[in-house]
Amino acid sequence: MNSTKAPSANPLTLKERMKVPRQPMLEQAPKLRVMNFTEVNLGYSQELAKQEALRCLECAKATCVENCPVGVKVKDFVKLIVEGKFLEAAAKIREDNVLPAITGRVCPQEDHCEGACLLHKKVEPLGVGYLERFVADYEQRAGAPIAPNAAATGKKVAIVGSGPAGLSAAGDLIQRGHRVRVFEALHEIGGVLVYGIPEFRLPKEVIRQQIDKMREMGVEFETNVVIGKTVSIDELFEEEGYHAVFIATGAGLPVFLSIPGEHLNGVYSANEFLTRINLMHAYEFPKYDEPIMELRGKHVAVIGGGNTALDAIRSARRLGAENAYLIYRRSEKEMPARAEEVKHAKQEGIEFRMLTNPVEFIDGGSGWLKGMRCVQMELGEPDASGRRRPIAIRGSEFEVPLEVAIIATGTSANPLIQSTTPGLKINKKGYIEANQDTQRTSREGVFAGGDIVTGGATVILAMGAGRRAAKSIHEYLTTGEW
């Protein structure tokens, strides 16, 4: 029997689709947004979403799906948007992604689905992230019900950490009928999503709404539980009766520069700085007492070139920094931060000082930072990361007046769980060893994924690890085979 391809709902020919420009998302004006922490991007209207969805080429081989770490069926949900079936589009995304309102905002789509879009060969790629955000927000406003889970299996799974890897695994496992409880060390659910990403990029209310949907699905959450101190992995198995444990604690220990003066008052790690803003409500000053030093009128610099660095310096700007510098030892071309965040930072008056490297923080005489001694760099041959290696230029030292410096050069693994779990193998950098396909560790029944395995990465890559772990945990719980 011959099968026929379902007719497209898109009225445009392929040539006509190529001529439709990518629909920009409305944004707060830079002069206004530097004075508040309200979200910068304002979302699509229904009309803009439909217009953007019309650009999809409906490729026979959906390279966008192949390049999505969680496997979202992009072509299918975009087709539903063309048809005006927004709730169905949201449901289609949720088959593979339980956090669409979050990934629609912070996933680097340009490195994944949009980067693989065939439109990108000649014109701008399809705005997959914008469309994902639109349908997720539409679903939230409509109060759409959650799809039912599979029949209960009687198996219990503990998730350690409520960041993107843990939440992604929890969503998949609960839908497969397992009982799932997520343990979080802090007082608020969300991990790096809530403590590491500022309000103007990812509103706390959006995170809470997504967590509430997971509660509707049946996921249980418990805060203020430090696995390794409050309770051990062994106790979860032996006393709490869990059948599997997924460790998704992230890589939360800051990496410092190991240069003189890092002990001075006014020098922060980006982890501490952003946590004080996000979880201790510095972004709501003066409603809350500001848990960081006064930044109004100050000279502030962030050292680093990733999204965390940009989050920190843009936050400092909103808190009143008169001069806000981004210090990076390579050129802008090598920066790992998203292009959109770089654009927004420049619009907001952030000064980029490329090919610059700190060598000393300067004491003003009373234990407080007064400046930073730097050296100019030049780029040599590529290093292991594929980027050209920065090399110091002799005799190029200079000083930058500063009252606040924020170090955003990476993170490392917190050793707490590894040190309290016998038989759990770790590598020389302190990360948990796990099979990258199954996320299985050296301990039977213990799985691990996300930054605690790979080191610092993106939200969507952590979610991909969570999905792989959920699949592997389900196989283990249903077959008993390790």
C-alpha cells in the first residue's frame, strides 16, 4: 500500500518562504532596561509567531532535530504553529522537553537547532527558540492541563540537584510511571537556573511556573537537603528505599585566578555575586537590603568571556555601576558567550576590553580593592579548546581603577558527594565518571549527568544528559540489568 505525504498547511512555496525575513522579538529599550531587572526580550505575538513559523522549509531530513540535545521535534511543533494549534504545539515540545519556557529563553539555539537549520545557508535561520518560548508562554496563560503519566511502576528514584539535568530526568521518569523525588541543597528549586541566571534573562516566576507544572505531573521536591551531609547516597538506598539515584549536582565551586590580591574586599566569584543578587534579592533593592556592596557610582569589572560573565557585568550595570568593564584575555571572536547577550551588553554600555589579562588586584591600603594591574595579550597558535592561545606582551602592563572585581572564569566540581559515596569513581579533575551514553557510574543503581560529569556546560546539554539518564534508569528499573 503506497503512503502519501500529508499536505503542508503552509501556503507559501519554498522560494516564498526564503524571502520572508526573520521576525525580530520586541525588546526593552537599552536606556530603560539598564535601570531595571525586568526581562529584556518581550516575546512574540500570535501574528509574529505564525509569520516566523511560515519560514520553515519542512525539510525531509530535519537536521534541526538531529542537533537538538533533547530531541525536540522542531518541524512538527512549527507546523502546528502554522495551523494555529498553539496548545498542540506546546504538547508536542513537552514530549521531549519539560522546560520549554526556560529553554526558549536561555538555550543557545544558534549552536544547535538554529545552527543546523538549512535556511541558514542563505538567510537567517528559523527562530526556533523564539517560537518555543511563544508556545510555552501561551500554554502557561491558557492553563492547559498536563498529559497523564504511565501506570505506576512502584519504583522510587531520587534525583540529587534541581538544576536542568535533574529536572529533565525527573520529568521523563515521572511520565514513565516511576515515583520521583528531587532533593535540593538550597532553599529554592531550580539550581543554576534560579541562582545563576539573572531576572532580566530568565524571570524567577517563569521558573516557578515550570516547577509547578512538574508538581502537577507528580514530581516531589524537598529543599534544604544536602546529600552527603543531611543524608548519604547509601542511606537513600538502604533506609529510604530508593531503587535508583541520579546525581545532578552541577559544578558549583568557583575557579579563581591565583593572582595576588584575590583576598581583598570587593573581589567576588561570579557564583557568589549572582547568588547574592538572585537568591538574596539584591535585584529587588531597596525592597530588600542589598546583600552586596553598594555599586552605585563604582568602577566594576568582570573577568571572563562566557554567559556567566555577561550576566554578572550586566547585573552590576543595573545595580548602578558607573563604569562596567568586561575583561577577556582573547578577542571577541573567541568569546563563548551567546551573540545575542554580547549585543545586549554593548547596547547597555558595557565596555569590552579584549586581549587583556589581570595579573594582580591592588590593595588601597585598608584591605579594599582599588584597582587591577593587567597585561595586554596577543593570540598565538590554537590550544586544546581550538581557540588561539593568548600570550602576554612584555612591557604592556597597565592599571585599571576598580572598586569591584568579579571572577567568572569557570567552575569545578564540589567533592561532597564523591567523598561520601564509597565505590564512586571520579576523574583527576574531581568529576564523577559516567558512561556518556547511559550516564551509569561505577556504583550499581547510581547515575550521574550534567556539569558534575562534564564540567561547566550549557542548560540544554545538561538537559540532554538528564534525558539519557532517565532512559537508562528506566531500562535498569524494568530489566534489573546493570
